[in-house]
Amino acid sequence: MSKIDELLTKFQEIASDPKARMDSYIAQGKKVIGCFPYYVPEELVLAADMVPFGVWGTHGIINAAKEYFPSFYCTIAQMNLELGLTGKLDGLSGVIVTSMCDTLRPLTQNFRVGVPNIPFIFMSHPQNRKLKCGIDFTISQNKEVKEKLEKIAGTKITDEKLKEAIKVYNTSRAARRKFVKLAGEHPEAITPLQRSTVLKSAYFMLKDEHTAILNELNAELEKLPASDWKGTKILTSGIIADSESLLKIFEDNKMAIAADDVAHESRSFRIDVPENDDPMLALALQFAEQDCDTLLYDPDINKRPGHIVNLVKESGAQGVVILMMQFCDPEEIEYPSLKKGLEEAGIPYVMIGFDQQMSDFGQAKTSIQAFSDVLNTQN
């Protein structure tokens, strides 16, 4: 086994069994805090000497959560509640749940009522995040989260601890950005599924632990000769793209992921937190700088399509695969402007409907095969 394969195996083991990783932290005497989607200030959790743990649903069948949600709700929200109702999150010392969209808002209340055994921390985000009032509101929300985390941890979150946590996270973000670039340059070494595994595992590990392994992987990838990739390269866009079945379809069609604009992936680490003397302000400023996100207000409707077009050009991708989360109103509303932007730039694209309950990928397979043929024809 090569060094690259050895390191990828470590990430795969963690990404495939997050509960085992959570239990290992608890066995070490650490308190673990579930961080729901998205833009949770995980640095506050780390600064309280606790473990931030990503909760982005899972793949499978929804049963218990159907008593709380209609069937047409986003499956990430439903799956997160399902995990709580079925005891899969037992052991967490708390959860932080945001209200970024009309689906996440009722999730906050349903989780609070349905899973009373896990301490609940609600967090709201301002839509006008760039204005002074928006920054002040973000700071006030972060302070409320901070106070509740301190109560759970039994310790104070000092500015010094928070500054150190910010450094740890910025280092992790830089390493993940570097990996995304290297993975795009070396599709012969990193498959779409392996790429997803590396990024997904970061949600289930302390960031310094993840970064240490990732730095080794990045160093090995940098040693590789220039790639002679015979397939095509795409950019993925959407909320989440971690389905093994779907990613295997890309691999079977020799489609490499050159870059992404996925909320669960690159969107989560593209902006660093300023390392200044006021860490609470720094966290608010980072959120204010989050742009080109489907769930965030932006008066310029052409900004995100332009961002996607630029990513395609910078990464060398030949086309875009839009992974449309089923019943996601913000993504559906945005789609016409994204479609128009890609067409005006002459960039091929395909839209694939996706959710975490999907078990039959026959239609997606046919669409991706046809899209692959289109891209190969243009080569």
C-alpha cells in the first residue's frame, strides 16, 4: 500500500463510522458538541475545551422524523432529527442548531421538543450580515452561544483560548483548500469518493488531528509528477455531495472533481477568521464576508453565478454538475439565475436531483453518462 493510500484509508475509516469517533472522544473524557448546518462558530466549542462534531444527516430511510416533518422537507433536516430521535446522537453534551432557512427553523423547535435529553443551543444569523447592525447581531448571538457552552463545559472561554482556536481552524482551512487544489490537479490519485471522504472526515475530528494527517497527504500529492488525466473534469455545486453511489458514477465515467462550490465542502472553509485582538468581532467579520451562498441574502443576484463561472475557469473544469437538494426552496429559486449565468458563459451543465434517502441512482447515472459524452465530445 502506498503512503497516499495509507493516509486515505485513515480518513475513510473515520468518515464511514462517525459514531465510533464520537464515542472515542467521550471515552477520553471529552465533551462533544453536535454542530448542525451551517455556519456554526465551531471555534467557540474548541475554546471551551470540547469537541465540535458535525451533524449533517446520514444516508438511509426516515421513519421517526416523519411524525414531526412532512415528507417534502429537506432530508438533511429530517435525518438530523432522525439521528436524535433514534439515539444515534446520545452521548453528545449539547447541540448547536441554526435557523438559516425555512426548513432549519422548525428543525430547531422539533429537535428541542423531540430530543430533550441533549442540551440545546439555538443560534440565529442575520441576513443583512455586512451592515454594522448585522455584525452586532452576530456578536450578540455568538455571546449567547458562548455562555451556554461555558455552562456545559464548566469553564470560561477566554479571549486567549478563542484566539488559539481561531488559529487552529484557519490552519485547517488552509490545509483543506490546498488539498482541494491538489486533488483537482491529480485526479489519477484522488477519486471523487476519496476526495469527499477526506473533506467529510474533518467534521468528525479535532481539527489539529485532521490537519496533521492532511498535511502528510498534501505533501505526498505534491511529490507526484504532472497528471496525464485522460478523463474529464467537473465542478460540483450544491448543499452536500457525499453519496458513495453518486460519486462512484462520476468515477465510472472518468469524471474528476476539479473544484466545488458545495456548502458541506469548500464553502465551509473558503473564508478565514481574521486573527485580531477581538476574537468575537473576528468571528462576526468572517460570517459577514461569506458570499455567494444560496442561503445568504445578496442584493446582486448575478454574484453567485459569476462566482461559479470563475471557479470553472480557474480550476480547469469543463462543466458543472448541480446537485439540487430535493425540496430546497433557496436552491430551486436560485437555479434560473445560475442556469442563465452558465449558459451565457458557454459552460455545459447538468442538474441532478438529490437527497439523503435516495437508493436508486438509475436516472442520475443516465444523466451523468450523457453529460460525460457531451464533455468528451468537446475535448
